[in-house]
Amino acid sequence: MSALQSIEEVVFKKIHTGNLVYNTCWEDPRCDRGILNFDEHSEIVMLTSAGCNALDYLLDNPKSIDAIDVNPRQNALLDLKKGLFQVGTHQDLYNYFGTGAFDQAKEFYRTNVKSALQADYSREFWDNNIGDYFSGRGVRKSFYWRGSSGTVAWMVRQWLKTQPETERLIQKLFDSQNMTDQQAVYDALEPRFLNRFLSWFLSRHVVQSMLGVPKSQQQMAREKYTDGMAGYVRQCMRQVFTGIPIQDNYFWQLYFFGTYLPGSCPNYLKAENFDTLKSRVDRIATHSMTLSHFLEHNPGKYSHFILLDHQDWLAANNYPALEHEWKLIFENARPGTKILLRSAAPDANFLPKWVPEKLEFDLEAAQWSHNNDRVGTYASTHIARVR
């Protein structure tokens, strides 16, 4: 490893071990639920991210969800959402996570929510950050401008304020009522938004690290696109904005505007789902550790593993750990257990050679999910069943 590569790994590790990285999930739970078929017998093991999707999965009435993340701040975020379900109303939840700004956030947390948080770390984290993150004061007025990924979104937003025509086209894009108009607006928007400056900005290692993209995934983009991460982002955005109706794309709406709308938001923020989720939220348990560590200490026969894209990093940086993780997954799986993973690679060739022999991949379901994904930031989706 060169000196530059070593420095870049230190930067990525520093950001990921010292910050809340994800303030919202960037995987589409509608696609996940469409291919994973959760039911009352499902025992799910997943990576936490921001916890939005764990709450979404509860709508399918699974028996249990174990949410695992090596970054305890991500679990603290899910714990805060759980606490609001347990002690608050839908309006209280929406005050925090719908608009991302609530002038009574600190007082309500201390009076009502803090005692509902079971993890000491979660209480400590929100004792120190609840006011800054949710008060609506300062230059970053929304919670969704916080965390490392939110900071990047905020920086892009500040740049857009200097580009009124680009900003106007973005608003027009989200106001589109049919695919013909949507495609025409995006064709006009793309060269303005992904111009030379923003392409340069998005290609910086520190920016990609703040977005949660490790060096290995950045390298995959450079190998496929002549302009690296900028080309990767261009391809992702073109797929989403010219191929999928935008009316309920709350993911990109949040990134551009820093807030949700009542009619365009994750399922956990919709009033009609509040009572159902409130009655089931205790089925989610959070664990601040690696997936392998969790399986070593919590053996079972789980029905689903949702791995996001973390195996890209393992494949590039710690291959023995990747092999050990798969060994533990198979030891703790039922016949027929479903495994979902995403990747910045176009295929799953990074898996240990012996792993596909134990799996039956559903290429049709994976392609359906990839084509309908409202986020569109991964090069491939893989869904497999344990033989």
C-alpha cells in the first residue's frame, strides 16, 4: 500500500469512527420488501444504517430484527426513533424526523424520550447532540444537513444557491407529473448540475468518505468511468431521474431540500403506520459490533441477512474477515434463508469462490429490484437463497 493509499484509509476510518455518517437510509425498502417476502416467522439480521428500513420492515410483521453496526452513532439514531414511537405521538416523531427541525427538540427529549433509550451510549450521544442536530438554529437548520453525509448535502445546497437556473430546474424536476416531462427536465438539468466544479468536488476522496464510500468502491468507479466517481454519479442519477417516476422519490427530495413532505416520506413517518409500528418497535434490537461478532455471540437460525454493501470493503481490505463472515452466515442460516447484498461492482465476483456453491441466486428478482430502486446508487443488487 502506498503512502497516499495509507493516508486515504486513515481519512476514511477517521470519518467513520468519529461521526454519524448516515442520517437516512439510502437503500429502497420498497424493493427490499418486494423480493424478501417477510412474514411473522422472519428473524432478520441487517446492518443498521440510519434505521429507517428496519422500521419499514416491521410493517410485514416479522418476528424479530437485529440491527447491527460497528458505528454506535448509527444505532443511537435508531434508538432515538424507537424511543419516539414508545413515548411520543406521530406528530412528535414527525417534528424530529419529518421536517428535521423542532424548536422543542432538546426539552422534549430530556422530559420524555431519554428515559426510553436503553443503551447508555445512545443517551450519552443525544445528551450531547440533540439540541445542535434538531433545534433548527445555526447555518445547518435541518437534521438532514448533519452527520458527514448530511454535511456534503448541505455543501451542495449552498453551491446550488449560487446557481439559480440549476435550482429552478431541480424544483421543476420534482414537480414533474409524467415521465416525458421528467426526462426532458433532467436532460436540461444534468449538464448544469454535474458541471466541472461539482464533478471535481464529488471525486474528492474526503467527500466520498463523508458519503460512506470507501476507497475500494471509488476505485471500481474509476475503472469503469473515465471521469471516475462523477461518471458513476451521472449514471446513477440518469437511471433514477429518467427511468422511475419521481413523485414519491423521497430519497433525492431529502438530499436536495433537507426535509420530507407528508405525502413523500418513508413509511415509518406516515401517520397511518404509526400505531402499527408502535406496537412492534420492541422487536428491533440494536448491536454495536461487527456482523461476525454478533453471530458468534448470538447463534440462531435466521431467515434473512441484509448486508448492504459492506462486503465491498471487506473484499478489498480484509479478505479473511470476509470468508469468516460467510462461514458464520451459513452456520446461522436456515435452508432457504434469503441474503440480500448490494455492491459498487457490476457482479458478485468478489465473493469467496466457495460461497456461490451454497447459494441459489435469483437473477430476475435482483434485476427487478435494481431497475425499480428509487435511490440508484449501487452498480448491482444480489438476492440469493441458501441451498
